[in-house]
Amino acid sequence: MQIPLEIQPKRQTGALILAVIFLLALGGGAIWALCRFIFPQFEGAFLSFRVHAVVILAVVPLTAIYWLIRHAAQKGPALSIDERGITDRSNMLNAGFVPWKDILAVREATNLFKHRLIVVEVRNPDTIIARATKLQDSLRAQYRHFGSPVVISASKLDCDTDALLAFLTECLAARNDAPL
């Protein structure tokens, strides 16, 4: 591999379809159970509560489906590596651009589902978290869990994870060895 490098995301159409079906079934099942078992026990004054509960149970899965489809339809590379740094768009909690000068180390980790992740340790994690317009709380939780807000979902990239980790380590070492 050589710089500049652009890595495309794996196309996971089957997983996306299953996730959409699961979320629709979950929302529909919750609404059905609420209407069938819970609401008959309440008397007339709870009509506005019923409407609110059904709306919430419909909106939450539909919002999740929207975010899944939006992320799956994203154009461009999931990960770009060039002379300036790394641009991560591999997952919904992506960090965007991270310059080489801010990167301290690169290591591998796994999440609860045993997906392989590449953790990019940075000098100023608060800067990266603050620059995120949305999902700052999620980036903070990711920072607490992995020690960095920059976590690349390697299992979602169309490349060999071991080769990518070795390449990033080499790039970082070459950057650190270069005179300032």
C-alpha cells in the first residue's frame, strides 16, 4: 500500500435489509403489544397517553432506519490516508480528518460483537469531540471505552485489517522519524 490510499466500505446490503426488517418488526410488535395488552386496562382519560406512546414507538424505529440507510448510502471512501493525515468515515461515529501530528499511536481492539476495530490514539481527544456537530455524548463514551474518540470500524472496510494496521503503524513511524 502507498499514500494516498482510499479504502471503500464493504457493501452489506443483506445486513441492512435484515436490520430494517428487525427494526420494523420490533416497532410493530411493541405497538401491537401496547394496543392489545396495556391499553385495554386503561379507561378513557388516557387517550393522549395512548397517542403519544404509539407515536414514540413508531418514530424511534423509523429514525433508526433513516440513520442506517443514510450511512449505507454515503458516497466516497470510508477511510482516506494521505500525507496530511487520516480521514475516517467508516462508521456513524466517525472522527473526520485527523492530522498525523495529532496521532500518538495506532492499535487494534474489538467491541462487544467481536468486530475488529482500529483505535487511533490522539493528543487532544477533546478537540475532536468538540468539533463533532452531533453525537458528542457517543464520542465521549467511545473515548471512555477505547481511550480515543477515533475508532475505525475495520470490519466494515473492503481491505485486510492486518495489512491496514501494519500500514498505519508504518506511516506513523515514518512520520515520527521524519525531522520537523
